[in-house]
Amino acid sequence: MKSLIVLILGVATGAVLALGFLFFSPFSAQKPLSPISVSEREKVLLRYSAVAENSIIFTNSGESSVHPFPVKVLQLWEPPIRQTDLLVTVLRDGRNQPAGIGVKFSSLSERTRVLEGKALVDSAWYIHMPGQGSMLIEQSENHWSFVRDIVAPAHWSSGDNWRGNWHGTITDGPGALGTGRVYGGSGRFAGLVSEAVETLSAKAYSAVTGPVAMEGQLTIELAVGTDNMDEIERAANALRQ
Amino acid sequence: MIRVFAFGILLGVAAALTALHFVPMVDQYREESIISVTTNGGNAETFHVKVPTDRIMIGAQGFANSLPAGMEWPDDPRFHEVRAEVFKLRNSRDAIIGVASRFASTDPGLGNVIEWVLHLPARGTVFARIPPQSVDGARRVGELRAGTREFGSLNGRMSERWVAETSASDQTTAGRIELLMTFVGNEIYVPEEELAE
């Protein structure tokens, strides 16, 4: 009986050690620099507040610490959308002027792998910029660093909050260099196929209510691309040769 | 006793790593996809939203019945020509399977345009652009601009149609918006032997 208790204590200690090592593993550190930040191509920078109360609407299942806003907005409680967040917000340009309206759909990803330091979210931004056009940005986001550096310390803090300066890239794909994909819709973005990254800058986070002072930024590269089928087939023919 | 404790630690480490590898951390609930084969080739899938039941948000400048209550639509003049709506999205069996946004713009620089984004958490996202002119007095037909994950390799069209609810006896607008997506795959097959050359 005594041996069994010691064995159970050993198993528990081993499990805690394994989880602790994975959580604090230096191998899962976030990328220090996005490839787009060193690109010389023309870019569009769009900023938004990542605080729910500063958005037009934010909704989720209602079970998260980040509460839907406004209070009477419909919640996403049905099973297929229960793990989805929806954000509609004003996007501001580099001069802090309103430039467009963005709708962000974010769903927890089944490709999440804790062993690899990947807490993944599949997201899509629809961006409408009056006078300029519209686009869709497809992203796979990795929130591991954000959870480890901000969310967990906020929960461990006696005041249930975190304060500091944190800046990180959350975009992790689907591009080979960890960039998101951009598909132009209309206006000057029509036909555009390009790349984008999303970063977060946090200064305060509450374990009870979520982000208190946090801003997101989308950096969208305006490379000349195509979704034209003829050009795609020409590229495939070139590959054959 | 120390040996038992050390063995327990190893067992605990192994058990934790095995569990993390094999037990999925996220499991999205899936409704069965209802896809039909069209007569001229390709596939078709129908979605719809019930109005006003499924409407999460409607916003436009000067619009008296903005939803949800308490929402502040931006009053910047550049958003004057934008009408934005967000819905829960249903499949043809009337089950909620995702969320969708619909933006209608009468931008003098861009022309009139309607853009839909359908987000199905377990499957992916579809981006469609639809001209505001109807083709038969009821349906507007546009093209799929882009898709992600399951929809990433698809090419096709999307139509929207307003179906009024005839049983509505009060003055409120009620009905449903039907979305029909017809698509074909646009992946290009390159035989492995050609790739190897």
C-alpha cells in the first residue's frame, strides 16, 4: 500500500514535470521577426483595439473570460460554433484614422499540438476599406507565447492581472514562412494574392475580463499576385518543364 | 522506496507525453455536409440564414434599427455607404453550422457590391463577391473569390436569394436569405513521374 502511494506520487510528479517543461520550454519561443517586416514591398498597416469593449461587436459562446459586447449581442452557443469568436471592429491606419471595418472569425484549431508548443487558432479577417477595396486574410495563429507570457501569469498573480510590455507575432501560417494568405476582393485589391502577419501588443491583461490594454496590428504586403487560372496553369506547365 | 518514486516519475512523464500526443486538445463539432452533384458537373451546397432570428448584427449610418442594442456604429463619413450584417449560418437541414458576414457597399469609387464571408469552424472559410443586379428578378449570382482549408481548392459561384416569410403578419421584415454555392475543384494534377523528371 505504501509503495502504491509512492508510485502515484511519482506519477503525479512526473506528469507535472513534463507539463512544466513543455510549458516553459525555450524551444517553443516565438519567432523574433516576421519576414514581411523586412520586405521592401508596399505594405498596408491596420491597427485595432483588441479590447472587446472597444470593438463594434464581440461575441463568443459566453463561457470565456472575455465577455460578449454589447451585452445583448447573440452568443455563439450552438455546438458547431461554440469554439468560435467573432469580432467586428474599426481598423485604423498608421495615422490613427479610421480606414476600414474588419470582421474576424476565429476558431480553435484541431491541429493544436501542445507537444510542439502550438496553441493554434484558425482565423479569417474580412476587411472592407471604403474607397480602396476589400480582402480576405487567412491565418493560422499560434497563441502559445501569448498564453505562456501573459494569460498564465495573470491567473497566477494574486491580483488576477498582468501588466507589462509584450509584443509578439501570432500569425503562424499557412504560408511557408509563417505568414498568412491575402486574397483581394474588390477595388485596388482585386486579384491580389499576397501575405500578411498579425501582431499583438499588450500592456495589461485581467484573468477575469481578458485584455485590458491590448492592440493588434495587421501588416499586409501589397505584392502583385494573381488568382487567375490561366496564370496558375502556366506556372504548372513551367513546373512540368 | 526511492526506486518506486523514480519509476513513478518516469511513468508520469511518459503518460503525460503520450496523452498529449494522442488525445486531441480541440475537437470541433461537425454537422454532416450536404453536398449534391449538379447536372452539368461540379457540386452544390445550400446554406441559409433566418431573418431576423439568426441576425447577430446589422449596422449602417442612419439606420434606425441597428442590432444588437447598445452597439455604436462608427459615424465617420467614409463608412456612409456601407451596410454590414453578421449572421449565424444554417445548412439545408436547418442546423447552425457557422457564422457569416454580408457587406453591401455603394461606394462611388468601387461601384455597388455585395460580399459574403462564410466561416464554418470545422471546414474553412469562403469569400464570395456578388453584383447587386439580379439575374432573374430574384437571384443575384457572383463568384467565389477565395476559400480556406476545405474550400481552398474550389472554384465556382455563389447566388443569394431573399425568400420572404409569407406567414409574417406584423410589419417586421421576416424571411430567409438562401445561398447556393456551386463549385468545382481547381487543383492541377501533375503526375508524380512528371514531377520527378
